[in-house]
Amino acid sequence: MSEEKKLSVQAMTDWASRCLEKQGATQDVAQAMAKHLVAGDLLGFRTHGLLRLRYNLQALQSGQTKPSGRAEVLQQRAAIELWDADLLSGLYIVPQAVARAIEMARECGTGTVIVRRTQHVAALAVYLEQAVAAGMLIQMMCSTPAQEVVAPYGAKSACFSPNPFAIGAPTQTDPILLDMSLSMTAAGKVRTALAEQRQLPYAALITPAGDYSCDPATFVADPPSVLASLGGKELGYKGTGLNLFSELWTLALSDYGRQDALEADADANTVWLQVVDPTALAPAGAFEQQASALVAALQNADPIDPQHPVRVPGAGALATRRRQVEHGLEYSAATWRQLLWCAEFCDEPLPTVATAQ
């Protein structure tokens, strides 16, 4: 008898929105936050979906996340802007930044927005299709000025945040969607492994003694282990370079680095995003044709294991979304316990389970 719960997308989005409103978020803010958390679940980014609703509710209650307001435009030129979100949720602000970058790209061929001091952003993947649907390419990076949990190659102490990187591109069929951390794994995945009492599948942690480890318990020990840069023990110098790239494009460009972060910022993020209109360079449809040819070459590569063909970035996430849209959002027992906590915290009963098998 499985403990998996399945619920409708709309019911869970509406429920989460009501919970967020009860903690002070205005309706437009709550709806955007709920929509993008559920979008993470739909794509299979479980650690960045409604599992993080509890954090967002507590951040609203404590004042760590502002319940309403607007981002301030600090600097701007024709195709680039710097915003300060003043601790508004990234789930609310980032879609606005993407929309603004699309506007600039339509006019100038490209548009870049850097947003500093925005609270929980969740999975970058959930914002990619906003640009792709407009026929645009998009790339995004995110860092957290007040967080240091990722070690550079050759070190056992941290100086980076996990720094996700994402790209989206249209093709003649499904879009290409890539969302990855520049550390060996995300902190949320380590916490999930700890909650499920299992080891990580690879040595993604570095202990205070300098040993690479698969044990998530070391991440909450005193002193704790830190995340390894992408590439791990053998190739972590590549991940270190990518992490530095990310923080140059986010923290340095925004002129709000680790030495500037305030205690009140807590987990506030800096997001860099850039949108490109391919029709600025080639006729409409030309990019999609070229991208489709690249995808076809990838899919036609001879697999090592015929049972595991080469996958296009985003294909698994889109298949997961199609399944859940048809059959209901899937929640594990561990996530369901977190949602029950949210329901009690907000006095907002969870929707009725559609299917429990």
C-alpha cells in the first residue's frame, strides 16, 4: 500500500495561495508564490516545490519576506537593468524580471535584468518557459550573498552558495530546459536524503577533516560538512570556475557582495537573467530549426545501454509534468507531513486526496 498522495494541480495551487494570504501576502503575491511552487512539483523539482511552502509561510510571518510591494529599478540602460527587490519573494519578482527582459529583447535583440535581495526563488526551471513561449532564449544564474556552503576545489571550507544555473531554448517541438546546481548537489537534496535516512548516491560533501563523503548526517554535524563544487574530488576545479563565473555575474555585477549582505537579508538571493530574441539575427523559425537539428543529433547518439537512451535536457521534467497534469500531483509521505504542518499552521485544511494507492 503506497503512501503517495495525488491531488489536482488547481486544488493544491489554490490551497497554497490561501495559506500564504493567511500569513499576510497580498492576493497577487500569494497567487504567484503558489503557482511557481506548484510548477516546481509539476516538473519534478520536489525539493523546490511545495516542500518549501513551510519556509515561505514562516518567512512571511517573521517579516523576513515582504508580503507586498514593488522592486526598485536602481540602474538602467536600453537593454540592461538592476533591480532591488527589498526582500519580496522571488516567486513573485522573477517572473516580472523575465517579462521585462523579454520587452527589452523585442526592442534591442537582448534584455538583461539583475535582481538583488529577492527571497526564495525556488527552481529556476519554472521561469524558463515564460521566455521560451515568447520565442526567446533565456539563461539564468542565482547566488545567495549571505550563504557560504560550497567549497572551492582543494578546500574544506566554503565560500560559495549552491548557485543554480538554467537555460531555456525553443525548438520545433518540446523546448530545451536545463536547471542544474554548480555544486555537486543542492542543499535541499542533502536534507531530503537525511530525512529519508539514505546515503547520497555520490560523494558530494566535504567533511571538516577534508574527506569526501556520501553521508548527509555530516551536513548537520557540529562542525558541518560543506558541499563540493561540481566535478567533485577529481574535476572540482571546473565547478569552482563555474561558481566564480556565477558570482561575478550576480554578486559583483549587482554591486552587492558577501561583505555587503545584511543580517536581515538571510537567504535573500541575487538573480541574473538574460533573454535573447533569435529573430534579431536570423529569420523567424531559423533558430528553432537549428536547435531541433542539435536535439536530433543528441537523440541519435548510440547509447551505452539501449535501455537508457540519451535524454534531452528537460525531457524528463516535461514528461513528469504531463503525467501529473493528467493524474494528479504526486507527494511522498515525507512531503505530505510538511504539507499537513502547513495546513495546521494556517488553519487551512488540505484538499481531498484524489487517489491514494
